[in-house]
Amino acid sequence: MILNQITASEVSKNRDLVRDRTPQSKALDWVVSQDGAQLCPDDPRVLQRYILAVFYYSTDGDNWAECSEGSMNFKRYGNDNNVERTNFGGGVIMGNHKETYVPADIANHITRGGGAVAKRKNDKDLPIWETNCIKVCRKRCCVENDGEERLCNMLSDKICRQECYDEEQCDKDEAKKELDRIKEEKRRKRENDGRKLQASPPCGQFGSSFQGRLSYLASGSECNWAGTSCNGLGQVTVVGFEQNNLGGTFPAEILALSQLRNLTLEGGRTSGNIPEEWGSGVWSGDNLQVLDLDQNRLTGTLNDNLFNLDSLKVLDIDENRLEGTLSGRVGNLVDLVFVEFEENRFEGRIPASFGNLKKLRTATFRGNDFRGEMPNTVCNNKVPNGLLNILTADCAGNKIECECCSSCF
């Protein structure tokens, strides 16, 4: 069962799954009973879609500026050699070929090699062995009857059911009739969608990074949802939203996406703490290279687990309401190239362990309540001795003594 896969993964606490109206319980209900993809319970994409659904409900997805659930969905398709995907998994820019919008359900059918025109209501309720048997039967019947390859999985359960139990061949005449019916149904649907095409807006507005993407929680691949990109194996690598009115809180679950490299969630109204789980256990974020949470309403202190994210190259948390002191464990982030702490409520001394960050090129500390001297270990990394080029602090007001800062405020 889907519930078993999610609980076994331990990406969510059990109390959050059973408590009414939590983002986790909403996401569980969606993936079990509402997800149009109708995945098998043991499909690894179930967990991935669940995590993204938790993210959606946690950040008040229904009130996003663009691409909330149920937005009009369109996708572009064309010659893959002339497609370039923009940053953060945003829209698609076509090359020399004409840009074409098609309804998402048709585009999914084209790009994924087919799919059911109508939902097969019974598949998700069948035992896994019977579901697999029916899939094999559909494909063989289709091929044997010279049906189109992409229609192989459209045959209804009743045609194949007998074979699963009696090991008899599928009814070829019935199969051919059903294939003809499906083709006609698809032709009519395509004509109808074509008539609606001009009047239907895409999920993202023209010129936005989401232009041509699917809305969140759409039945199509989550790799095509707005703000999301995947690798060649269909594993999410990027979740990126800028100025999209994200609210609520950031869920721990998002860092359970094991191949996530870029988490950019800036310019929203998200509040609460940075999850203390990030950087530990199943939320270890081993591959995370970019963590960009600036211009939100985050509060609280930075948990030490955050400094276990030792693959980070960018840590951007400026313009929030974070407070407390910076841990010396920041020196663990030896791959950091860019870090911004400015415009928060941090206090205390800047840790000398910042000097361990030999690849650092930009570090901003202004707009806080840091005191004391900028550590010599940091100044020693300034150009031309090191790579550090931009270093800012509140040294003009004598909060910080910093002779090596590139700018004082």
C-alpha cells in the first residue's frame, strides 16, 4: 500500500500523517485518492510526488501567484534538439521551430508515448500480480492485432481479465473493437481541445519562468510541474520559486529528495524556522549545492544540523528575521563560494572557522548585530592572497573592526 511505502521511508513523522489537516495528511490523501497519475503503490515516484505535495500544502500552494493546483496547464513540445530549459526548472524556450502550446493531457500523451484516455477505475484496487498481468496482456493483444504501440496499455481490464485467471488468449476481436473506439475517442477529444486552445492560458504567464509548465499536483510527470526539474532518471534535482507568493512554512520533507541539488525559495512570505531536521537522517541533503531562502519571514536560530550540508556552494538566507549566533561549524562548508547573512538579527562574533572556506568569493554580514573584529583567518582569504572578493560588515558604525572589508556600512 502507498501508506506503507511512505511510513517505511520515515520522511514524515507518523503523528503528522494521522493528524487531521496537516500538510502531510493532505498530501497522503492526495497521493492515495486524488492523484491522476494513478501510480502503483510500489512505484518510487509515489514517494517523490508525496514529498512535493507536502511542500505544496506546507507553503500555502493554493495561494501561489502562479501554477497552483488546477491552473490551466499547457506544455510545449517539438524537436528535443532545439529545446533549452531555463534556470530553476522554469519554462521551455524553443529554438528555430515554431513554439506550440497543447493541452497538458494531450502533451503528456505525446511525450510519454500514450496513456489512458479515461481513468481505469479498478487498477489501483487490484492485487499487484493481477495488475502486472493485465499490463502484459494489454500490450501483447495490441501488438498481435497491429494496434498502435502507444495504445498498448489502453485496453480495458475486462478483455484481459480472463487470461489472468484461465491462461487463455485475449479476445482479439474485442481488442480490435476497443482500439478503434479509443482512436475515435482520442480524435474527437483532440478536435475539442484544439477549439479551446486559443482561449486557454498556460499555467505560467507569458514571459515568466513557469511559462508552459504544468501546475502543481497535475496528473502529468512531476518533472514538468512548475519550478521543478529532474535528471535523466526522473529524480527531482531542482525546486525553484522566486516571487511566487509562497507562504506557510518550509517542510523538512523537501530535503528527503535524495538527488536535490538546488532549493531556491526566495521572495515569499514563508515564516517559521528553517527545519532542524535539514542536514540529518533521511533529510541529509547530501547532494544539495544551492540553498537560497532569502527575502522571506524566517525566524529562529540556525540549527547545527544545517552545517552538515557539506556539498553547499551557495547559502543565501539574507533579508529574513533569523537571530542568535553563528556556530563555528560553519567551517564545515568548505565548498561554499557564496554566503549571505545580511539583514537579519544575528549577534555575537563572526566565527574564525570562516577562514576554512578557501573557495569563498562573497560573504556579507551587514545589517546584523555582530561585534568584535573580523577574524584574521577571513581577511587572509581576501584577494590577491585568496579568492574572497566581496566582504561586507557593519564596520562603519564600529560594530565590527574590519580593515579588509570591501564595503563597510
